[in-house]
Amino acid sequence: MKKCGILMPVFSLPSKYGIGSFGKEAYRFVDFLVEANQNYWQVLPLNPTTYGDSPYQSPSAFAGNPYFIDLDILKSDGLLTDEECTEQITNSSSTINYDALYKKRYSVLRKAFSRFIKDKSYYCFLDNNSEWLTQYSEFMSHKLLNDGKAWNEWTEFEKRQEEVSFWCFLQYEFFKQWKELKCYANNKGVEIIGDLPIYVAYDSADVFNNHKYFQLDKCGNPTSVAGVPPDEYCDDGQLWGNPLYNWALMQEEKFAWWIKRFNAAFELYNIVRIDHFRGFAGYYSIPYGEETARNGKWFEAPGKELFRTIKEHFPNAKIIAEDLGFLDESVTDLLNETGFPGMKIAQFGFYESNSIYNPKNYINNCVAYTGTHDNPTTIEWLKSITKKDKRFFRKCVNKKLLENDCDALIRSLFQSNADTVIIPIQDYLHLDKDSRINTPSTLGNNWCWVLSEDYAKYSRKIKSFKNPNGNNREKY
């Protein structure tokens, strides 16, 4: 039987405190998924965010976002008062103001820390996560001491143990609350699909403590950075700026760093979606200092050997490969060898008759999406295509009389051969451009959309797309 799920970031959950959290609204969303007969909740990376607010640019590949710690749970644990929580309530719940969060949230979290009594479970958490946790907590302590500057601009390195302990406390609370939420979802029959970004941020504990694993010069500056080349969507390509890996050394060390990273991801999620999978077959290298991605070059990466090693260590791991972008034979070979299901984005599928993204052409071993967090909502996309393309689209999806175009696209995914269908919540709700999560290569107005509180009334409609008898492939 075809399985399905909903793509919905944690930060977009409704909240009176300015950003989604692991509190009652998250549990309500799980109940909604159960009511809508969904198998999966797909989230975006749960890592902390920094400049630009992107979860794909984090000060740690292992740490969790302190903003997701629910204040009401801290209150119920005796760490916060009613008045302190009330002071955190925002005037607007329609969008996320990260600047305001940064200025206000940590003060109340420090109050919770001042009342926290370290117990056996806390010390057990420290022991089990000591390798990355100590490095991250010290990194954040130094960063605060240096007014938030990037590590290559630091001048002060005083170790303040109480400050380090504060950052450890935040991680303890994050993982405690997330573990309880994930357990609740799993017990209800909902699995969590999480995201593993291929690259880490330059200004991160990962790079600061592991120079040898990255392409840096003797001064610690990148020699080359990550991105993707120009294409039909972007004339200059995308200059991400992340430091590239020293694959030769990682290979020599039998991918020890990657094993730790995948282990952390499998602890967080039931299923891991590998972001930018093609970068493990070959990566695009842009000379450091370039202003666009035009002058980059492709280099081979040891993806086959890496994933053989990962499968040896995690034989039962469930992985989805985000095999989008510039695809060549090396990517296809890597996907075939791993056996991972790839991704099919339906919005890409209606510009040529034989597109692999057209629902009529899907294979079984794939995960079908209308779009991802980087795409426009389907309503926005439908408004942008030409009349000719829309006629072709309607013919391909066999649009029914009086059927909404967005619903027709969703239905076509459920009628395709894809084993799994994941739909962004915005498309089920027919939301327009104001609900887009991210526009790649732009700053501002990204990662700040908030779901309205009345979403639960759509559960019957969402449930209707899934045929419980598994006969929804007959038309294709």
C-alpha cells in the first residue's frame, strides 16, 4: 500500500511564543497526521540557525535548535513562572521574527537554567554526547564572548564553565523534549523523516574543531567553497559558501566523522533524507572569493565507498536521496548502487513529455513530492506557468471537471507508481506565495512562514487522497 506524509517544518507550527516548538501544538499536529491517515511527518533540519536563519547554515551539525524548546514544558517542570512565559508572548503569530527571538528568548532560557538541578539523566546525557557537546558548548561560549563574530575573527578565548554549562543545558532540554515528541509520534504510527544537510557552515563548531576535514589554507580560510553551477533557474548558479570536504583524508580515516554524523541523524529521525545527494558522487568547487558560482569545477567524491561504510555500520537504516539538480551518470550509478529511493518533484515534470518528474513516468522506488521547501507553493507555481504548459499539465494529470488544479496534481501523485508521496502542508491547504518556505540564493523573508491554527479541519480532505485499498495506481 502506498505510504504518504506531510512536509511541515517544526518552526512553522502555530505558537504564541513566536516560533514553533516541541510543545502541545506539535502533539496536536501528530494527532492531525493520524486523523488524516498519514504515515510520515517530514521536517527540515532541527539544527540551530545563525545569520540568514537557514537551518542549512548551522553552528553545529550535531546540536539542536534552542528555539524549539517549549517554554510551557519548562514551566511545568518548575523552571519558569507564568509571568516569565507571558513576557515571551508575541503580538503577531503570522510570521517568525528571528531578530526579536534572538534578543529575547535566551534571557528566559537562562532563567530556566538558573533553577535547573542537575540529575542522573543530565549527567548521562553529557557522557553519551561528550564528543560533540563539549566542542559545541565551548564554541558558543567563545562566540558570545566575542560579540557573535565568526571564529576566524575571535580575539578572546577565556573558558567560562558556567556559560559552557548553559549551552549543555539547552541541548539536554532540546533532546529530552524531542525524544518525548518523537516517541509519541512513533507510538501513534507516525514516523519522522528528517534532513541531513550535506555541508556544514564555515562558522561552526564542526569546522573550528576539525580543520583537517575541510579544504582550508594554513590561516583557516577556505580555499574553495560549495554551490551549484548556472542553470535555467539561475544564470549565476548558487554560491552557498560552505567549505568543501577533504575527502582524501576522510577516506583514509574510513569516514569516521561521517559515521558519527549519520549516527546522530538516526538518533533524531526514523528516516533520513540526504540533502544534495549528487554532491557525494561529484561536488562543484568554486574558488574562494568568487562573487558568483559561474567559475566552479566538478570533482569526483567517494560516495560509493562512503555509503558502503554507512550500510556496514547501519544495516537497517532508512534513507531517502535528494537526487535533484545536475544529474549525470555518476549520480545515477551511486543511486543504483545504494538502492536508496530518489525524489521526484512534480512541478518539474510538465515542460517535456518524457520528463522523469512527470507522475506518469515515476518508478516504484521513489518519493514523490509536488514541491519541496525550496519550491514555490503549487498554487504559486500554477500561476507562473504559460497557458500552453498549463494545458499540457491538465492533460497529463487527467484533470477532472470542477477539480482544482492543485488537487489534480496531488491526486496524480497518489495515482502514480511511486511507493511514497509527501505533500507540503501548504499545497493541501491551497496556499499562495506568502506561504513559501524558502527562495534559494536570497536573504530575507525565508524560513518564517507560520501555519494557521485552523489547519486541522482539512484532515478529512487530506485523508480522501489516500486510497486505503491500494487501488489508486490503476489509471496510470
